[in-house]
Amino acid sequence: MRPRKVNRNLPPCVYLRHGAYYLVKRGKWTRLGSDLPAALAEYARLHFVTVGGMVDLIEQALPSITAGKAPKTVKLYTLACRQAQDIFAEFAPDQIRATHFAQMRRALADTPAWANRIQSVCRLVFDFAVDNELIDSNPLIGAKRLTEHARTRRITTQEFEAIRDAGSERLRICMDLAHASGQRIGDILSRRREHCRPDGLLVRQEKTGAEILLSWTPSLIAAVEAAKAAHGAVASMWLVKGVGSAKQGYQSIWKDWRAACKKAGVEGANIHDLRAMSASDAKAQGLDAQSLLGHTSARMTERYLRDRELKVAVGPSIGQNRKVLDRS
């Protein structure tokens, strides 16, 4: 930390701005007060509840609970931990009760998946605390979770084509690769040219670590060749062209998707739905959707496809009913 040039009488991370004192941590400005004695008193209170409190515990536990996890999982765990630190900043670990998480769940009821993620990460934090003899028991053992409703949105072939026609070249390439491979957009963007082998496209899933060799099909060959052609005369190491030699960023593709959906007039479609569309189409064509998705069990694949497949039924004929009635 660099030494102060002004206001050297202030504690660490406290700044005077526009006539008020603020505590600044991780980019968050917390107002302490407009006069110095009151500001110092508030600083002392916040410092007291933070040192040895939930903020410290979560910070200590974070490296342990993210060890060995995929980069994407580490990012999500870290985001969940940061919000948990904000929510429980004034608590000591031994003050936390299951009722406090019940209040958190009610406050975040509109985002049940995120509320459950925060709770799951906090349970790992408390496991860390128990293992290190910082608390006696984990208050989240047996805690309820919010019900997460499975996504049922299906992208039709007509919607796929409409979005594709309205999208940028890089979006069209990513959409074709996603449908032909059944892989997540992030995994597609991480493919390098060296992953194009004579026997197929090698994919290592970032989320699960699973490795899949996708056999060449006409659709996959066409998608890969289009991706290569987009590089022009100067090709980078990545399959999907980025900026210069850098890998194409996910956010740019996501923004392209939103713009294309709006232009095509398609509502409620998520770019992640392409993976479900690919798997559903594969299953409908008699292919192995489980291997395509890289799942370890058929049950996981069935749960993933649940409500995404259009159920086909045949109704009765009214003419047949009349024949039965006539005979009676």
C-alpha cells in the first residue's frame, strides 16, 4: 500500500470526499459520516465486526473451497463469496443461524439459483471453519433450498435460422459450431486449431474437465471450415477468430446473440439453449446425446433434456367413434 500524501491522520482505506468520510474496500464506498469523530467511531465499529468475523472467515476459506475447481467455477464461487461477505458483514461466524439464511433466501427469492449458490458456498465455508475448529457445528446442515424451476424454452429450427440470419459472422460461426458439437459457447471459443484432429474435434469441457472427441460429420466439418475461413490470410491459434492473436471473448458473442434475437423478433431465447437444442436434435435422430454432452450418466442427460423435447402424441379419430357407436 502506498503512503498517503494527504489526510495522513486517517486510518487505512478511509478517504475524505466531498465533505464526508468513506471506507473503501474492493471498490465499495461505505459512508462513515461527515465529521471526523463520528466517522472514526463508525470505522471502529465496522472494523470490530469485520476482524475475526464472517468477512475474514470467507476470505480465509475461499482458497480452500476453490482448490482444484475449474476456472469458471472459481469465478462463480468468488462472486458468491463476495455477496455473502456483504450480506453477513456484521456477523461473527458463531452468531450465524439457519434463520439468517432463511432471511437471505426470502430476500433473493426472485433469483433462486443464485440464492442456492450463495448458500451452498457458505456451507463449504462453514465446513472449512468446523475442520479448523473455528466453530463447533455447521448451521447450514439440513438447510432448505429454494425451488429452481427447470428451463423449458426450446429453440425451434425456424428460430435458429432467423437468429442466425440476423446475426454477425462470428455469431453464425459460433451457432453452427454449438449445434454441430453440442458444446458450451465457452468451450467452443477455447478450441484451438490443433484440436482439429484427423479423427475429429477434441473438446475438453471447462466445467467438468471431460474430454470428448467429436467425430467429423458434414455439419461439423462445414462449421469448422467456416470458422477457419473467417481468419482470412492471417490465422491465429484459435479456431474462432478473436481480436488479433487473442481468444474471442464470450461477452461479445453474448451481445451479438441479444442483438440478433431482437432483430429477428425472437423472445425468451438464451444462447445456452443451443446446447439443449443440439442434444434434443441428436436424440431425435437416434444419436447418443449423453456422449455428445459429456455427461457421466444417462439420468443426468434425461434431466437436462426434460421438457426440452417436444412430446409427440396421436389423437383419436372421430370417425372411428361413430363406427363403434353405429355397431352398438
